Amino acid sequence: MRPVPHTLAPAHAVTRRRPSPSPLARLGTPLLALLVGGSLAAAVVGGLLRAGAVTTGLGDRAVVGHAALAHAALMLPGFLGTAIAIERAVAIRRRWAFATPLASGLAGVCLLAGAATTGAALFVLAALAFVVVNAVVVARQRAAHTMLLLVGALALLAGSSLFAAGGGLAAASALPWWFAFPVLTIAAERLEMTRLARRHPASLPTLAACVAALGIGAALGPFAPVAGGAAYGLALMALAAWLGVFDIARRTVRAPGLPRYMALCLLAGYAWLGVAGLAWFGMAFGCPGRDMALHALGLGFIVSMVMGHAPVILPAVAHVKLHFSGWFYLPLTLLHGSLAWRLFGGIGRPEWRSAGAALNAMAIAVFAATAAAAALAWRRRASAPGRDAAP
């Protein structure tokens, strides 16, 4: 769900003088931004170390070693969990909801400091609060997409609880649940968009079957790895097919400007989601596709979704407006090209895999720079004499 646009507020709310933000509110926004950016940066550095792209210098520091050990936790409940929780807190307009991103962001700090037990406990508390936030969303608007958002929050809670439970099968089984959280959240957002068009009668039943298979696969994984992995992989492939068939991106890709860019991000992500599902299915039967399964899903699908939705989410959540231009295609092309090089060209070639991982990180950095430049460009255009300041 997204916050109600300011232009829909009552007239008296527009003319009333806004109170000055409290010192705590002024501190909260940059703190949350720092926690989100810090989790992402630490996750990227830790991933580079794990891929062999960083072997000296930074790799000798204890904090980077902790980042490598907690790479998945920093990227999924750390970065994505915090960012999505901020969006949801803005949407429901309740101050207490910001406790969720604060807890998950601080959890990442604890992991980097070596306080893994405290960090894991904070992830659980954040996930519990996030379930409550999504329950509020469902109470306000009972619909298929809000129910799916709640299911995604429950997946986050399941993964964080298993992570906090410790080593062995419990820690290993957290990853499918953590991945299910952004996958289901994205599916819910895209399901909401289908309200603009007439839904096919089979869309909701088939989506429900995909979600059920995903949950069954994640739950069975520790006890029946072959059946669980196969079910999980099939569910990812089925979700990719569902999104490719029923999402409106198939039509908006023909539109100019930002809608086409977003649609290309989405459609490319759906292709990588299918690749991830195939690799996950193969892993269940002993095929060596772990890097492909995890990073086709984490980078090809999830990061592509982040790149596609950022020009819409940032104005709504952070009030940072972006001037869209063709430069946004640069990091998108770099991401998908370097990922193909890493996952396909790097088969049996560790040096290609490491180089591809470094280019993956570069794509994320280039996207951040592009977004920052787009924000500055919008401010210059808005402040230019004779120009309308509206986005």
C-alpha cells in the first residue's frame, strides 16, 4: 500500500499551518536513511568478500568479516526489511509503526558489531511488529493484495525466528522464508496494480496455489530437502509465469518514458525469477546451482524490482522527487549484463564469477548515483524561473 497523496487531504488540512517537526522527528529520517544505506553497503561488501572479489585490505577488518558472515541477513531482513517497513509505516501514518524499521536497521548494526544474538533478537522483534503493521493494513482494506502482504510479513517472521534459533538446520532453513518475504511483497504490489484492468478468473486461484507451494517448500526444506527444494523451485517458476502473464507490465512496456523503464525492470526480473526457480529445483536433486539460485533471485529479480520501483517509491515515502531520464537504463543494463556474465560465464571459472560480482556491486552503486543525480536535476528544474514546481 502507498500513502494517500497530499493533494487528497481535506482543504482545512492544506491551509492549516504545519507544526514544526520535533527534534526526534528531525533525527529519525536521516537515521533511518543511514540504517537502510548502511545495511545495503555492508551486504554488498560482504557479498564481494564471499565471492572472492575482495581478498585483502577491507577483508582484513573484523567488521567486514562480520558482513560476509551475515551477508544474507543484512540484505534481506536488514536492507529490504527496513526499507519496506518504512514504506508501510508511511502508508498507515502511525508513529509507532516506525519502530519496525528502527529495530531491523539496528539489528544490522549489531550483526556488524559481532553481537549476533542481539541482532537476531531485534530481527524477530521487528518482524513481529511488521506483522502487526500489516494486520492494520488488512483491517483497513481487506483485499487479496493486502492479505498477501500479511503472508509476506509472516514469512519474514518465520525466517527471522529460525535465524534467531541458532545453527544447524534452523539457521539454514531461514533463507527460503527470507526470500519469500520480498517475493510475496512484490507479487502483492503487482496484484494491486491488476485492479486497473479486468482480472482473469484464474488469476487469484493460481496465485494462491503458487503461494501455498512456496510456503510448503520452505517448511519442508529442513526435513525433506528433495521434496522441499523441488516444491520451492517449482513455486518460483510458477510465480514468474503468473507475473509474466497477468501483470500489466506486458502492456505498459509499449508506453514511453518512465512506464516503459519500469516495465522493462519488471519483465527482466520475472525472467530471472524463473531462472532462480529452475536452479533451486535443480539443487534439490544435487545440481551445483546455489550461486545461480540465490543471486538470480536476489539480484536479478529483487534488485531489478528495487530499480524499477524507486522512481515511484522515493517520492511517496522519502519525498525525494526524481527527474527520469535515459540514464536510468545504464545501471539496469549493467546489472543484468554482469549478472549473466557471473552466473552463466562464471560456470567453472571462479575469476569470471568474482569479476561479475564486482560488476553487480558497481551496478548498484551506479544506480544510487543516478538516483542522486536525478533528484538534483528535479530540484534544479523545479527552482528554475518560470517553471512549474509540480512533479
